[in-house]
Amino acid sequence: MESSDLRVSIDRLTVVADDHMFLSPVSFPSNWDGLYSLGNGVYQVVATDLESDVSENIAYINFYDFGKDSSGVRVDFNPNRRLQDDIDAKYWKTLDKVLMGMIGKKRLSRIDIAFDDFASRMSNYFYFKPGVTKKFFGRDGDVETYYYGSSLSDRQIRQYNKQRERLKKGIRSDEWWRLEIQLRTKYISEAGEQIADMLSWFRQHEWEWIDDFSDQMMMVALDSRPEYYARLSKQKKARVNRYRKEAPNGDLVDDMLLAYEQQKNNLEAELARYLAAYDVVF
């Protein structure tokens, strides 16, 4: 049975095509609600709630040109928000016009799968697979966001405190952590296998099970200062890697995998509807 404190959804899609029949890098229709130019061929669709005075980005549109054989338009949007009723339908109509106006073969180049944790269990987990890790801290010194993997990679993970993000926008929120798994190109069609592999590297920040107290302290220090790993001796690095592989992953990872399996058919059906509506292939 799916855990009531976990939710799985499609959080972001990116569609690319060769051109666009309405927009251009220098002009756009003035009667499309919420469509603004940021310059240099970049646009955004912004929904504004006049009552709360809160604005939210629905989509980004980017005209790119990397040479004679590499140009086109990229549209990045969040279908997850479309399922909620707090954004006026006129802004979604603008996004529909943008997507329907794309010319040439439309390709799905990116998909983000979001795991929402409403019990804050995720706050005590960390991705221990070696690679690029970036942290962003809040004013109180606590980590608010982790990025695992390069931004140029076909696989990347973002883990962040969604409650704090919403509070900064003036939106009331209960406890909420989010894990976003971003897949590009060939990995999109292997989503199930890729998600299982990436989640398998999540472990709890719990080191009391280590018998050697100095090693416990070493692992605690590396949680907050991972760059210290490079300064360790070869023998200590080997111990760190072994501890990380042996660290318990609790029940959250299993619950996330179960939630994904339970929602997989619905997610695939939702994705198929978007692809069919905008004539997109991948």
C-alpha cells in the first residue's frame, strides 16, 4: 500500500523542435497572456495571482543557435502544476499556443520525476555515489538544496526543502521535502531502471553503528564537509567508501520505489497524453 506521506509526479518536461511559427528571437504576439521576453531569444510564461500578488513561472522558451546544423527552440514546462486549480486557465492556453506553434519534429529531451516527502524523512538522507555534489545553505546554516551530478549530465538529482522554498515566496506550507530525478535522451525510455539505480545510492546520515568512534566522527565530518574526502589517506578513503556502501538506507528508499511502481502506469498514461496532445516523440 502506498505511503500517505509520499507522492510521485512528472515535475518537468522539455520539448525541442527546429523552429516556431509564431515566436522569434526578436518579437512575440502581444496578446498572449503571461508571455514575456527576457532578451537574447529567451521567453517565459508567468502566471500572476492578483489576489495574493504571487507570480509563478510556468514555462521557459529558448531559441538557440549553436551553428549551421544546430538551431531550434526549446520549451521547458511543469505539467505537475497544470493539475492544480490555483492558476488561471488563460496562462495554460498561452503555453498550449507556444507548444502547438513549434515546427518540425518535436522531441522530448528531458523528463523530471518528483518524489514529494511530507514527513521530512528525506532530510536525513544523502546520495553517496561518488561524483559532483553541490550544496546550497539557508541563512540558519542548514542545507536547503543538494545537487548530485553535473548539470550537463543525462542524469541529475536535486534534493531540497520544498517547505522553505514556498515560505520564501510567501506561501504557507507544511513539512515538505522533494527529490527530483532528471533524465535526458536515452535514459527517458529507461526511467524505471534508472530511478531504481539512482535511489539505491541514498543512505541515512546515521553512523552510530560503526564500532570505531574516530571513524564515526570522520563520517559525521564528511557529511558537512565532503571536500575533506580528497585529503584522506588511501586507507581512510577505502574505509569511507565501505561505510557508505554498508550504511542502512532505512525504509524510505523502499517506500519511494514502491510509490513509483504503484504510480508508474498513471505516470506513463499522463506522459502519453501530453506527447499526443502536442505531437511529440522521444
